[in-house]
Amino acid sequence: MSKITAAVIGLGRIASLLEEDALREKPCTHTGAIAANADCDLVAGCDIDEERRRLYSEKWQVPVYADAAEMLRIHKPQILVIATHPDTHYPYCRLAAQNGVPLVICEKPLADTIGSARKIARFENNGPVIITNHERRYSADYIRAKEILASVALGKLLSIRAVLYMGINKRLIDVFWHDGTHLADAIMYLTGMSLKHSRRLGARLSARAGTAWLEGELRPDLSRLYLSQRRGGAKGTEVKQIQKERCSPIPVLIEVGAGRDHLVFEIEFSCEKGRLRIGNGVFEIWESVPSPYAEKFRSLKQSSEIFEGPTGYFSAMLADAVACVRDPERRPCSGAADGLRVIEYLNSVKAWR
């Protein structure tokens, strides 16, 4: 079976340079994942910056271009990675569609505006398949967390709290737009529900100091739920009962903070019989047990289950892309609709800045 060809536009950190970080799990970039995949062949790279082109060519031993149209015309890749600034995502997706590229991996956020995100999502009707780089959908620890929540082993999900700190003096809205993308998508991925914003408390999002709390709620996506249950063999009356049981909105509180000299990305799911915490370097399951501190009460005790080993997040995303190219009927784990849903949420939060 012939290899799937791949090219990259935007040769910066997430495309290649982070492979030099000695502490990160490898591969940790798009090009690193392509190079590590036996079914994929890196054919070219493109960037408007001459120094980045030089570094990329030296490291990966492929031709580089300043003009994306020229690269696509010459190499005709089957997978195109767009790792540029969000305001260029739509033009490059359009260029990929015009050149018949079967699949595009687009960096998050999907676009800089909701209008552009909607245009990208429409390409899936008659253009390339779009994978949005919401990498936690491909990470083994998050996949396990989703299984735990879906099993209802901890009981019914009742509320969610999340924390996002990404440096000392970045504007809160910039932190939330850049890394809140992953946070919002992870919450929706793990629950299978849509996240809606209601109000902001605390610091304004335009501030470079302080803390903002974003209140919202998860609401069931009834159309998706209906399709998934019918595909699973449920009858119409059973589907209605399932929908009724899952229709109650779930409150969500997200804390976004500046002034911290450390990074925190965590989500806590509070359930009837325990809680689950997951994030950067965090995987904890707490179960309800008879309290050792007071009679006729119950306390939480941490489960013995832990997560160790590589998450495989970039490798799994590239494997999904290859599989989608080989099977045009396959839908990716993180598609354009998922990217658009996050942009819709971020856009609603931004309006409260």
C-alpha cells in the first residue's frame, strides 16, 4: 500500500520547533507525527519566514517554499497541515479545496472569527475533510476519562469546575482564546454535550491581572444523541427516555487567571458517587466510601487507578488523518463541526469582555 503524502504550512513551534523540547512527550508536533508514521511521507513545507524555512529544511530534509500555492501545485499532498495564525486558516483551507487536497489538519482555534469558522466547516460538504487540532481528543488519558464518565461508575455528573492559568501578565482573553480552546473542547468531548456561556464574574477579560470566573452550562446535543442511540439499536421510545434522562443542564464554572508564575490546565467533574480530575499532569479518580472521620457520613477516597505512559496524542491524530484519507466515508474524531462549536462558545465569552 502506497504511503500518504503530507505537507505543512507554517513551520513554527507546533509544526516542528517543539520537537527540540527535551521534556515533552514525542512526537509533540505535526511534522514529528508525520515523520513517526510509517504510512505517511513528508514531502514539503511552507513558510513566509526565510529562517524558519532554512531550519525546517535542514531538520527534515524536504524542499521548502515561501508560496503555498506553488507547493501544492508541485507536490499535491494528500494531507495538508495548516499551522499558521488563525486569521489565515480560512484562506489556506480554501486554497487546499481549490487544489483538491483530500484532508486538512487545521490548528486550533479553527479560525479567528465565527464567520470564517463557518466557512471552513462548509468545506466538508464538497471539499477536504477537516481535522481540528483539539489534541486531547486523541490523548489516551482523556479517552480513558471519557470511558469512566460514560460508564456512570461515579454516578450522575452534577457539575464541572475548570482552571486555566497560562503565565504572569497575558491578557485573560488571549489566554482563554488560545488555551481555552482546548479546555472548552475537552469539556464537550468528555461529556458529549454543548457548552454555553451565561455570565462573567471578577476581572474583565481585557485585563492582564486578576481572575475571571466564567459561568455557563452544558446542554445535551439532542440531534447527536438521537443519531447515536438509533445507530446503537435503540427504538424511538427508548431514545426519548434517554433524552429525558440527559436533558438537565449541568453547571460549569471556569476560572481564568493571570499573575501566576505557573501553568494550570485542569477539569474537575463532580458526580453523585465521586469525582474525576484531569489536566496537564493530573489524572485522579475519587470514589465515595464510608467516612473514617464521622459516623453515618461518606468521604471521598482516591482510587488506585492512575495513568502512566505516553498519551500518543499527536500520533493518534495523524493516524486518524491517514485512516480518513484511505476511507473517504470515515469521519474524524475531531472534525470541523467540533472546531466550530468551540468558536461559537469562545465568541459568546468574548462578547462579555
